Amino acid sequence: MSLVLLYLAGLGLLAGRWLLRQRLAAKPWLEAGPAVALPPAGPPARLGLAVFLAAVGLLFALLTAAYAMRVPAGTRALPDPRLVWLTTGLLVLASLALHLAGAAARHGERTALRAALLIAAAATLGFLAGQGLAWRDLLASGLASPDAAGAFFILITGLHALHLGGGLAGLGAVTARAFRAGPDPDPRLALCVLYWDVLLAIWLVLFGLLFRTPWSGLIDTLCRPA
């Protein structure tokens, strides 16, 4: 459970940094000189999304620890390495496209904004389609028995795909607005960028664990009991 403890420690550091920025311990009635304005707390939607993503990250940290403790170190669930690498590349492309969309929105480049949003949506759909093919291969090969690594693969990647599919609804709304006339960029685009970045980071950790990549040994060390 060391991985979970490290995750919680990281959340604690981020929360402490955010609280310090709010100057909750300040005593303005004791301060001399001109009044100091407190920094803005940020949009409530972004704060709410950050709290939600923190809970999502904790869920996957617990699932990762369970996988590392229940599945032998020499076992791996890998339906087709080429397919999995392709879907990982598509998710990276979707995240990069959203960053390009954000830059295009800030510069008022509506054509580039629309193109980047369409690329992000198409890459995300391709990732989900690839995951469906991976699940089909596992089920066809009989690896999805209750005690096999394939069962964990379907559970963990299925939950990840579910969260990504939910994000597509928000991305669809942002894309629809981008194709309508209007000079102002959609503030929800920044939320989509944050959402995809976090889900990409979660997927890279899962990829390293489920498919026994070179960095999976570190995850095993953090998760397995002594």
C-alpha cells in the first residue's frame, strides 16, 4: 500500500500549497499599511473538477495496489502489444490536441481550434475502440477468468474507459460551441484539458503495471507487501 500512501501524501502537499495561497492564516486586522487583496480562489468548476479527479486517482491507486498484490510478478495481461501501444499513442495525441486547442482559443484562431477539438475527439474514440478490441481478444482467449490477470485488466481499463467516455460528453459540448459563431472561447475547454491530462497520467501508470513495462518493477515494489 506504499503507492496509496505516496498518493495521499502528494494530495496533502497540493492541498497545503493551495491553502497557503488562500492566506487562511492571515490576520488583516493586525496588519499595518494598505490592505492586501487576497488571491482569487479560481473558478469553482475547476476546483470541483480537481477534487473529483483526486478521488478518481485514489480509486485507481487502490486498484493498482490490489493488482500488484494479487497477480504474480511473472504474469501479464497483454492481448496484443501493437494494439495497446497504438491506443496509448492515441490518448497522448488527444491530450496534445486539447493543449493545441487551448492555445488556438487564446489566440482567437477558430479554424485551428475546431480542427484540434475534432482531432482530440477522434483520437479518444479511437482509444476506446482499441480498448474494446483488447477486451474482445482477452475474452476470446479465455484470460478473463475470475482469478486471472485478464479479469483485472478488464476491470481497471473498463473503469478508465468509463471516465474517459464521460469526458467525451463535455468535449462534445465544447466542440459544438466552437462550431457556432461567437468571439468568446468556451471556459470549459480548460477543464477538458485538465481532465484529459489526468486520465492520460493514470493510463501511463496502468500501462506500466498491467503490461510489465520496465517501470512496472518500481510499482510492484511500492505495492507488494514485504
